[in-house]
Amino acid sequence: MQTSDVTSRVTRLETLACDAGWRNYHFVKLVTEDGIVGWSEYDEGFGAPGVSAAIERLAARVVGQPVGDHERIYAELYAATRPAAGGVVALAMGAIENALLDAKARTLGVPCYQLLGGRLRERIRVYWSHCATWRINRAAWYKPAITDLDGVRAIGREVREKGFSACKTNIFLYDAQGRNPTAWRPGFGVPNAPELNVERRVLHDLRMHLEALREGTGPDVDILLDLNFNAKTEGFLKILRAIADLDLFWVEIDSYVPEALATIRKQSPHPIASCETLLGLREFMPYFREQAMDVAIVDTPWNGVWQSMKIANLAEAQEVNVAPHNFYGHLCTMMNAHFAAAVPNLRIMETDIDRLEWDDALFTHVPEYVDGHLLMPQRPGWGTEPVEEAIRAHPPKAGAGLLGDGKKA
């Protein structure tokens, strides 16, 4: 039964998880006294173990509260956890906020973007993320496997032929014949090289990889490059000089030092995107003060969509556009899509097109892409929800994600 009363109180909050190949998907299910169910998706495999435990511990402060009071609930949770603000606690609070937003929107019978000020756009331009990356690093799950540069060219053609106008890739090393690509991700321990030095082979093979992808996409597809945390300032600058003449939409760089990132941006021939791992408005502020990036990447499942709107507003005041960080399941894609539909200063939205064979079965509705754009639904809430029977049919496995067998992710 649907009600228009947002004072309906939360009666239950629980976490669910299921197998997602090399990782697990995680969900919050929130139920109100009127029988409304709100959902959110979160992640604890991307270097954030223990989010589920934090959500379950915070749940006692949420049960009994009016579902419409998400800002007050968030403020109370922040106050109760202030000595340990950020990190896993912040991710748990973001997951709870997102479930509250879904339940509130469903209570009112409106899409979540109506809670965010309304929809500015009906179609959201997306880029095909982890292009070539998943088929190299996770060939058991994402087909066809890419084993050489010809495979990189082929997926470039596939991007263009499927109507996408942008794609993002990562760094790979090849053998002397341009075969057997392997991920180069020392920032995540693959290989375990904490000095993060960028040597000649990395520069050579990265350029070779990008050129092969461009041969496949042709000249009219935008290519994005994600460097993550895989170098220090010196190394990032070496990479940028080595690919200065290539046509790139942006280069994505993570740095915990906003001054260092600002130095990189000032010397970069390409736009710089950053900040996908930051949590909360305060962590973004020094990056905006330093004008450290051209595009601020915001992880709305981590931050909470309502809090992410505040970050986007601050970015807008600094003449900076935003882009959602999105490489999870379909529910996260739709959570990010509502954010992207409502912010005035959107650059583009990340999405994964290579999916697991059972991904679509896990959700009542899947994202709809037409001509490289995600079409916004008008269904209440996020516009999709997990199918509990399908989740139970794919039980989660231990040792998943970056801390387990996800070292190649």
C-alpha cells in the first residue's frame, strides 16, 4: 500500500549481498510502517571492508525515525560517529541516506530526482568505463577475452558500433609481440611496488594501448584515461608528457594532496578529473580552493545522493563540473543517474557496459541506453529495485573484491 505520509516511520533496516563474479554486490533494504520499501546499493569490496557491519550498527538510530527526515537522520548519525568521521562510517551513512531517499520518493510516488530539485535532462550522456579493462583483467567473467592489441582495436570498434560516444580505459603492459596484456596498478598493489615509479616500459605500452584503442574507435569517439593512484607527481607528469599529443577527453588522477594535483593540472595538456574517493563536502573543499581539477568525480553511493548534491553545488560555485563515479550494479547506476539528471553542472556519467551474465536478473528494471545516453525513467524512487529471489540464488562468496581474489580488478 502506498501512502503520501512521509512521517511514516522506519521499522526495519537490513543488509543483503550476492555474488557478483570477482566481487559481491551489497544492498540496504529499509521498510516503513506503511509497508514502503526503500533500497540502496553500496560497496565494501573496493578497499572498504566492514561497511555492512557499520550499517547494521547504525540501524538502531534509524529505526523509529520518520522516513522523510533524511537530513536530520544524517546529521544525528554524523554527530554520533563524529570521532570516527569518514571512512567506512561515512560509506555506511551514505548507504542509509540513499535508502531513505528511495523510500521517501516511493512514499510520495515520485522519482528520486524530484526530491533533488527536478530533472534538468531526460537523457544522460555516458561513457563506457573499463573499456578493454574488464575483458583483460576479468576474462572469466567478461567476454570475449582480450589477449592482444587486436582485441583492444576490436572493442574500440564495438564501442563505436553500439553507438557510444566515449569510453575509458586503464594502463596495461604487453609482451614484445603486443600480446598477453597485464594490468599495471601499483597504487592497488598490482604489482606490489609502493614507490610508484613510472619507467619507460609503462610509457611505451600505455601509448601503444591508447593508439590501438583509437584505431578501433575512430576519430569521433572520446577516449578517457584512468591513472588512479598509480604514480606520484613526478610519474603523473611523465605520463602526461608522453601522451601529450594524443586526443583525450580527460585524464583521471587520484591524489590525496590537492596542491600536488593542482601542480599536475597546471602542466597537463589534457583536462584532469579527480576526487572519486573523497568523502564529504569538507574533503572536496581544498581541491576546489586549489582549482586542482577540471572535473570533480563524486561517488554518490559512498557519499549519499543528497550530500552529493551539496558537493555538486560547491563545484558549481567554483566553475567546476561533476561526473558520477559508477562501477557497481544496476541500482548504483540508477542512483547515479538521478543525481546526474538533477545537477546543473554535469560533465558526463560513468557506466559499465560489460556485465555479468546474471546482472539483469538481479533487478526489476535495467538501465536503458540509446545512442550513448541513459534514458531517465519516471518510475517512483530510483526506478529499479533488487529482486530478492535472484539475490538469494547467487549467495555472496568470501574473499571477494580487492582484498580477496579481486587483486586483478
